[in-house]
Amino acid sequence: MAKASTILKKAKSYIGTKEKPANSNNVKFNTDYYGHSVKGSSYPWCCAFVWDIFRMCNASDLFFGGKKTAYCPDVENYYKKHDRWHSTGQAGDLCLMDFGKGRASHIGIVEKANKDGTYTTIEGNTSKSSDDNGGAVMRRTRRKSVIRGFARPAYDPEKYTTVKKTSDKGAIKWMQKKLNELTPGTNIEVDGIWGKMTTAQLKRYWKRLGWSTAGSYCGKKTCKALYANRKK
């Protein structure tokens, strides 16, 4: 298995990679997928890029059950079938997009959810002039209007050392859940959104441990206490 951060680190390492020559679809990720070099319009590679990233991280089972696909609708259907399809995304999710074809026609990996409702993604076969056939690995910002949904692989949990208001929802949910478990009597909603109730619960936990309540985020010391299930 692998963590979402592992997949993202590998994907980001290929930012700037381009097919050569331009408009050929001749690129490392297609070569890895098909087992030999290919070229031509029959080989768009946004999905092959995602498949290859998981393969290189020894996490093929997480992407498509260990099988191969370079077709975006297959990915969408697979995750819907396995009840891992979501309307909102978080870091590590696979973002399925539609640019006017009436089906999933492009895929990327979510790097982060932004406050304005957009998502920052790492994508293969994209460019500023062609969203879904641009020939390069790039970091893009996507609006919800082009997003069909999010496929969420069953990643290993992250080992968090700091959780802040700007952290991804997965990290905030983990902290909220642990605070509820370790601060009896007052439960907050585990929704991945850091509001006033989350701050209050964090301060209650600090008070329970006899610590200062002057802080505003869950730092290394607090994360360590949460992992150790400290109640006093």
C-alpha cells in the first residue's frame, strides 16, 4: 500500500515532463503502460500517467485493483462500484473531469482543495492551451464546473506531525476524531472543516492535559499525544 503523500510526491517529481516530439503521445508513461514506445492520436496518456505513478510507488492495487486501464470512464465506474466515489475532493484523490464530451475525459491527482472551491491538481497530458490533450505534466487549478467527481483510493493513513486550519480534510478529520475520543463529554462533528467548535475542542484537550490553551493549531507535541491516546 501507499500514502497519498507518497503518490503526490512521485507525481510532482514529473512536473515539466513532455511528450517528444510534440503532439506525438510518445512519452515515458505510455511506454511503461504499453510495454513499448507508441505514438499517434490513439494513445492519449492522462490516465496512463496516473496508472504509472501508482505503479512506480508499488501501489497498483490501489489505483484499479491491480489491473490496467488508460480509459477515464473505467476509473470512474470502478470507484463508484466500490463505493469510493465522492462529490468533494481531498489530497490524493483522483479528479475525473469532463471538457464537453459528456463523460470522464481527463484525470488528475488532487494536490489540495482551495478555499475558493477550486482544486489544485497534478495532471498528465495537459497544457494551458489544451486542458485534456496538451502533452505535458503540469500543476493545474480546476473549477467544480468541469469536475465530475473524485475517486478516493484506499491509502494507508498519514502520520501527521502538524494539523492547521489550512490542512487537508483528511488531516483535520483525523484530529477531530481523536479529540472526540480523548475529550469525553463534548463531541464535535468530524467533517474535516476547522471551525470554532474544533478550536474549542482542541483547547479543551490541552486543558485536560494541563497544558497552555494559548495555541491555535495542533503541533508536533499535540499530534504525538493524540497518537499515544493521552487523556491526562
